[in-house]
Amino acid sequence: MILNLLALAAIAAVAVFGARERLYHAAMTLVALVLAGAVACVLGGPVSAAIFGATTDTNSTWHYVGHALCLWAILCVVFLALRTVGHRLLPADAPVPDAAQVAGGAVFGALTGYLATGMALVVAQMLPVAPSVLGYEPFRHERGVSLENPERIVRESALWFAPDRVAVWLLDTAAGGGVRDGGGPLLAPCGDAYPPDGQRAEGYRPAVDTDDFLYVLWYRRWEAVRWRTGLALGPVPEIAPAQVGQEALPLERRRHNTLYGMKLQVYFAVRTNRVAGFADIQPPDGHEFLQVRLRMEPSKRLPRTIDSAQFTLVDESGRQVAGNPMVHGEATRQSPDDKTPEAVGSPTSPPVVARNLRFAFPTGGNRGLYVASGMRFPFTERRQYETRTLVFAVPRTVASDTVGLFMVARVPSPAEIEQMPDPGVTKPPETEGPEA
């Protein structure tokens, strides 16, 4: 309610200013704002990356603050420049009666205020603030009460006249985007993050819309508050280094434990000298592969993201004996000509993000194998769980019954992952392989 009243007051104030400027200049101001917004949408991301570094680091505050500040700064600079030039080059008023001048100026002023208010709200939602901004929260987390009514994230009521959603759509379209072609500079990077009603029903065709953009912003703020900073649910209890070896899961069938709010269960562990389907992947000298079939499910703190790089193998003293694991499993495709095969996960898998994903299918076959140097799993609903095979390179001298699987608390940033050593020694990737 508070934010709605403030938005209406801002729109009314700009409408009064437009009436004083009269029709011609008020219309020119609106055009200047649309053009400035389009330029800001195109340049905001690249300028932020150039000034603040790698904006793909989702653990960095500047990943969000930098983009928001650059977006707003570019919009203001370009808008003021266009408006100044417009006033100098187009000084005359339109030849219409005074009443129409004032009324038209008020209408164009209200439209300018509406769009400017929407952009201001978008920038506010890009900042690392609480999920609710002055009482407005575009999505709402609902606590689950049963298997039939699980924990989920639902679309909340929009602001009056939805200025933030309209601003995103209009400026993204003006910048060359559109829903049908996958969106522009604002929408395209978000992808189909939030389908209608939060569910991907059978026959659903992915589409990009403003809900996806606002959901990504809301999800990031929720995750920052609820998990990374612990401001809402209390600090995350750290496991003392001396207790790491005791908390790790022994590599025995059906052993389970809860680490940092994740229910983890090891189904089996197998040692091997090869990764099935990928003969070019070899362990380092003196090492062999240890494949661990792991089931993971959030026990609390949703939504949250888990990365395969958080998992490691430790000995009884807590000393790490293996590095970043690869992820390996079954893959499928619609036909031998299908250029978009999929890595098969659990029936309730979240939409994973894989790094360096490769496939191997037998000639003419539609079922094969995949391997990835890592994966991210964004859990958003209580019913989601994931089962994957992690492939670690371990020294041959280390016995499987002396090590356990451990998960560190913090999700590594993309920049940190890039610095991690390659989990396997590989040759140039191939898309077909008879070993699959």
C-alpha cells in the first residue's frame, strides 16, 4: 500500500509538471525517456562489467549494485542530454488551443511519470535489499503443509497499474527485444525462470516475460537474505574443522546425513579407471576415479542454490583428498539429428545449469551419456530433489572406507570455479562415441 501511494504521488507530480510544460515539450520528454531507457538497457550490463569486473559473480554485491547503478546513471545522462537537445532544436509549441496544450501535457506527463516510476522500482528491486520493498513483494514464499500442498513460490499481487512490469517490457522491446524472439538485453539473460503459476505442465512451451525478470531479482534478494547472510533465519552454524571428518558421509550404501540444510544420501561408490562413454577423460597420474551416486534434497531454507563444487572427499581427520568433482550420467535426445540433447536427472529435478557439458551417443541411438565439469542446482520448491553421480579423482593409495563425502556451506562464485583445477584430463570434445 505504501509503495502504491508513493508511485501514484510521483506520477501525479510529473503529470502536473507536464501540464506546465504543455503538450509539445511533454511529448518530447516522454520520447527522450523511452530512448534513454532503451540505451540504458543495452549498455547497462557491459558498462557494469567494464567498471566493476565480472558481473557473473553472483556472490558479489557489485554483481547487482553495479548493474543497477550503471543502468540508472546511463538512463539519467542520456535522458538529460536528449531533453536538452530537444528543447534547443524544437523550441516551438504545437499549434493547438491552450486547453489542449495543458491537457495533452498532463497526459504525456503522466505517461512519463508512469514509466520513470516503473524504472525506479526496477532499479530498487535490483539492489541487494530485502525481498519486500516497502511492503511490495512480486512473489511470495508459501510454507508447505503436506506432500499434496508442498512449499512453493507463487506470484503475488502486482502494483497498481504494474509500472515495473510495463517498464521492463517496454524498454526491453525498445532495445530490440520481444517475448517471441527470446527477449532483449533485460529479459534474455533471465530465460524462462518462472513459468505461469510456477509450474511446467505437460505441453508447456517456454516463453520469456516480465515475470521471469522480476522473479530472478526476487530470488536473488531472497537467497541473499535467507541463506547467505542469515539475517532472516539466523546465522548458518559452521562445522568446526575438527568435526568435518565425523560429519562426512561414509561411502556405504544408503548412508545419509544432513549438512547445512541439505539431506544427503550416498547410494553407492565405485572405483574405476574410466568414465563410461568418454575414453578421452583420464585421471591424473597415480589417481583413479571414484564415482559417488548422491541424492540431495533441501531440508529448509528455500529457495537456494547448490553447486557440485561444494562437494569433496575428506579423510577421517577432515583433510581433503579430492578436488572438484565431475558430474556423469545418462542423456537422451529426441532423434539422432537433435542438436539439444538433455542430461537426465531425477523426476523432480530443478532446471540445472551445467558447465562444459558434453554428450556421447551411439551411432543412431537416442540414449547415451553426458559428462560435465560441474553443475548448479537451483532448488525453489520443497518437492524438488536431485540424484546425480559425482566423479572424483582420488589417489590410488587412498582406500574408499577411509574417506567420506562432505559438503561445504558456501556456494562458490563463477570466478572461483574458473580458478579450480580441471577435474579430469581431457582431449578435444566429441559429440558421438561408440562407447556410450
